[in-house]
Amino acid sequence: MKTSIALIALFVVAMNTNAAEMNAFAKPDPALQQVVDDVAAGALKEFAAKKLASNQLAITLVNLRDPQQPRMASFRGDAPIYPASVVKLFYLAAAHRWMEDGKLRDTVELRRAMRDMIVESSNDATHYVLDALTATTSGPELPEAAMKIWGDKRNAVNRYFASLGYTKINANQKPWCEGPYGRDRIWVGQDYANRNTLTTDATARLLTEIALRQCISVQRSEEMMKLLSRDRAEKVSDTDSQTHGFTGIGLPSDAKLWSKAGWTSTTRHDAAYVELADGRKFVLVTFTTSHANEREILAFVARQVVARL
């Protein structure tokens, strides 16, 4: 009986913690929740032939039509999911925090890496930024004691976001094309249990704070927004570019887009801030798994949100 009471208490604490995180940046909205539920149900029906399952989709929507009173809703928004390159958004914010606090020197090389990490989604640039943030480097295996010290340093970004109330995220790994190797392979765990994870709720919170110029400072938020800006009029041959291969596909041609996408062999994600010509503004974070090459899922969600918001 005592065990059952304890478990119930833990469940209540967990629910309250998640609610507190959501309320930190936006209030839940029943009408908006209906929109998200309908969009998710529509996507599952639309892509049933592609075998899209409910556990392969997560959506968080934040209505910013009134920036003073953001409203939010989500579908599986608290599910921890491997974020691919979307985690670079968290490393960007952390880098600005470190620079603001004087913990990281604002150099030309750091700025070049931050730009390439977000604009080009370069993994190599991200390696540099994470090394700078955590005072760690990749390399051969380390003795157990040294590895413990190294791992504690690597968790610096996690500690920062935890101090802000973020939950159910893990941002302590480098994105790789063919790795990891050596100490990075040990760090991620034999079964990859320590790999990066984000929720669409946490991602939407960070992007909302940046879009509202509330992340660290107005100036630093502006600098982050500049890197996230996507020129939708630009002609590119890459149909899987961050501008033309993700949320942007489903937006009206005159919509403005700021985003950070993530794409691997198993995931296709996007975190987008959108401004429509009629004045509507929203953050839409959509994660999909096991459908990496299905471009139309994210586009469908975006179109439905625009139509129903």
C-alpha cells in the first residue's frame, strides 16, 4: 500500500513538473489543443498507407498572435525523441549564455562555427561549439576516473537547461556522420542509452523564447534569429534544404520562416517559427521517426495548422 501511495505521489510530482515547464512560457489552450489533436489525427489518417503510427509523430504548437499571452498545445509533446540536428538550437543558445557570462570568448572562429552549425547544419562546426562549451575534446578512450571527469564536463549544457526548468532532454552528444569513436562512443553508451533526446515541448519553449527576444537578451535573441532565418525566395537545387524540405513546404509563399531542421536515416524533424502575411505568428515543432524520407508529413502538419489556427 505504501509503495502504491509513493508511486502516485511521484506521478503527481512529475505531472506538476511538466505543467510548470509548460506554464513557464505559454498557457495551455483547449481550443488550440483541439486544433493539434485534429491535425495529428488527420496526419495519421493521411499517411496510414505509409504506416505512420501515433508513436512516430510528435507536435507542439505555440500561438504567438498575442506575444504577451502565448498559448500552447501538443500531441506527444513530452515524449523524449532523438532530435538529430535540432539539438544544435540548444547548443546555440548555450553558447550565447556562456559568452554573455564571460565563460566563453566571443571570437571570429566561434562565430564562424555557430553560423555553420545553424545555417549549414554542419556537424563539424557543432563539434567545435560543443568542445568550446564543455572544455572537452574527442579522442581515444580514457581511463575510468578520467572518463568520469570528462563526462561531468560534457553535461554542462544539460545542467544549464535543467537550471531553467527544462525536463526530459539530453543535450551532451556530438552529431556524427559516421561516428562516434573512442571516448565519444563510450560516452553514448553501449546501447546508445545516453544519446541526445529532446521533446517537442522543450524545443518549442526554447524557440518561443528566442522568437520573443526573451532568450538571454534582446540582442542575443536577435543574433540567433538572424542565423535561423530562411530565405524562401532563394532558389536552391537541394529539395531537402532546411528552407525547402521541411515545414516550409506547407507554408504560403508569402510566409516568413525561421527554423532548425534535423534529418537522419530514421528521423525527420523541424522546429519552425512562422509569421504569416495576415499577422498570425506561431511556433510549430514537428518530430517524425521511421519516416525520414517522407517530406510530406511535416508539410501536411504545417498546412493544416495554417488552415485551422
